[in-house]
Amino acid sequence: MRIVDRLPAPSDLPGPTPESFTSRLRSPAVAARIGLWLGISFAVCFVTGLLSHYAQNPTQPIPFPSSPSWGYRVTQGLHVVTGTASVPLLIVKLWTVYPKLFERPPSLRLRVLVLTTLERVSIAVLVAASIFMLVSGLTNTASWYVWKFGFRPAHYGVAFVTIGALVVHVAVKLPVIREALGAPVDARHSHDRDTAVEQGVMSRRALLRTTWLAAGTAVVLTAGQTVPWLRQVSVFGIRSGNGPQGIPVNRSAEAAGVLESARSEAWRLTVTHGDRTVELSRPDLLAMPQRTETLPIACVEGWSANGTWTGVRLSDVLALVGASPDSDVTVSSFQENGPYYTVNTLQKTFVADDRTLLALDLGGEPLDLDHGYPCRLIAPNRPGVLQTKWLGSVEVQA
Ligand SMILES: Nc1nc2c(c(=O)[nH]1)N[C@H]1C(S)=C(S)[C@@H](COP(=O)(O)O)O[C@H]1N2
Ligand SMILES: [Mo]
């Protein structure tokens, strides 16, 4: 069926056409190679992101494990590193395929138009969703909350759109990808435009090498916030600087508005189990058996650092109100400008783990005000956002 009686040939329409682009660099031979790494990077980012999301769920059908203590540190480090490395990969990938934006449908027949439009829409969704993921993730790691929406649900929801569109894209392009990866990078690809023969400023190989270098640099610069010996070079690692007691600070006591309440003599930790309640001062807690554990703070933003924490076991405190460690426990901060980060529930796995402490000291000194003085939670393999500082109460769930 024809839309109108006499159609112009698609190539007669005005405007640039893919043939206006003459560089050999814009080829599936390049796009497929970068796409392969971009795909791997997105896959790692997706899986580690799901883990992080699950770890932060208030209820977990399968309990999140408390071991290994450094697990979340590694997966979330990978999440932020692969996300950051994806930025240069995506930019070069989009550059290589840019001429396709000006492609005309092979004919103006309705069926062809519908199919072409569908393909374009699926690519548009993939590109838009990918850009959203990388931009929202990066601004979040920089603690630059320009968004009105909640970061976590949006970043989580669009992740599925991105991965779905990616799977469709790879499936549709499989023949093109296979041909490209099966031949030397310099070989002509059957989808190369006849006009794309100009050498340009560099070879395909050199473009790829430059891209790997850019991605590698992004990795090294970001990984510095997690890997101590890389810290010196980590200019992207916003929180890589040393905070008090050798650990970066996410929100300072001043920002949390607890400068006075944290230093107050009247501070007590309220521990509740049903109708039993005890109130503990810092000297009370210090008089209990003290345990020391080396555990990391691993922020969702990707930075992490090990600390040597001393304090009382959560299970020892629960024993004071006759609660078994086989319970879920909600800890709350006395910080008033919440609600974010100020209340969270530990599943049984974390409550029963002997390394879970109500920490009083860090690195052999009383906790810095910024690290949660007079008392903070520290548990193994837990997102930093759930390591509540400036504790006010511990409540055993029924
Ligand atoms: N009460 C309270 N606890 C909190 C936060 C907060 O803002 N308020 N921030 C959390 C986040 S996001 C992280 S990463 C860790 C950081 O701990 P640190 O500042 O001691 O390194 O504390 C967590 N505990
Ligand atoms: Mo965090």
C-alpha cells in the first residue's frame, strides 16, 4: 500500500543523509567492539545495582548475608566504577553511530515506515535510558541532588528499561555484531557506507585504544575512593579525602544538626523489647564488655574505607532486655532532620552476627562527632547508608 500516489524516493528528501559522513571510523567494526565492553559494563552495573537495591530493602524474603564483611564494598565499588567507565564508552559509541540518525527509510511504504519507526523508538529508549542512568548515578555519587524525584526508585526502575532495551538491541543487531567481531577491525563491514572511506585523523585501532584509555582512566580515578593506594590519584572520588580518624564523612554532625545533642550529658541509648526498657549512658556502655572489629564503611556512592571499631555487641545489649539475637531490630538516630538515613531495621542475620557493634570508639579514640559520637551502628557487609550514626534508640521488633 502506498501512502500517497506518487512518492519521492527517500533519498530525494532534503537534509543531511548518512552519506554526508565520510569517516571510516564510524563503522560497525568500531561500534561493535566498544558495544561489547559497554554491554559487559552495563551488565555488571545492573547486577551489582540489583544487589545494592536489595540490601536496602526493609524486608527481605531471602536475608541479605552479613558475610563476607567486605562483600558490599566490592559490589558497590564495581557498580560505581563500571558506571563511570561507561560514560566515555557510551560517548564514543554514540559518535560512531550518529550518521544513522539521518538514515531514510528504505522505502516509504507503510509497513517499512512502521518497522523503521519501531526500531528508531527502541534505540531512542535505549539511548535516553542509558543517559539517564549514567547522569543520575554520577550526580548522585557527587551528592548533587538536582532531582525532584527519589533517586533510588527512579534509578532502579529505569535500570530495567535500559537492560530490556539493551537485550532487544543486541538481539536485533546480532548479525551485524557477529560480522564485525569476526573480522579484523580494519576490514570493510558490509554495513559500511560507500562514502565512509576517509582515513580521518586516526586509525580505527587508535580510536579504540584512545577509548580504552579513557575508560581505564575513569576506572582508576573512581576506584581510588575504594582502593587505598589509588586514593592519591582519585580526582573523581569526591569523598576520597581523609575525614576525621582516617574515614571520609558523608554527613557531618553540623549538617545533621546534632552538634549539641550529641555532646549532651543527658544522652541515653534507649533499648526496648516489648514492655522492657533500659536506658544506657555512654559510661554504662563503656562498662560493658568491649569488642573490637575491623569493618568497612561502604557508601552507596562507591567510596569505602576500613575502620577499627570498638564498642558493645548489639546482641549483648539485647540481652539486657531479655531479647534473643534471633530478632529483627530497628535502630534510630536522635538526628532530627531525617527521615532519610536516620532509622533502619537490621534483619536477624545482622543482629545475630557477633561483629555487629554499637560502636563507641574508632581507631582507639572516642568516635569523632562526625562519625556518630556518642554511639553508632557498625555491621558487616552492609550499605553505608544503613550504618546509622548518633544512635538514640534500639528497638526489638515483635
Ligand atoms: N543518622 C545518620 N546516620 C548516617 C547518615 C546520616 O546522614 N545520618 N549517613 C549514612 C551514610 S549515607 C553513610 S555512607 C555512613 C557514613 O559514615 P561516616 O560519615 O562515619 O563515614 O553513615 C550513614 N549513617
Ligand atoms: Mo552513604
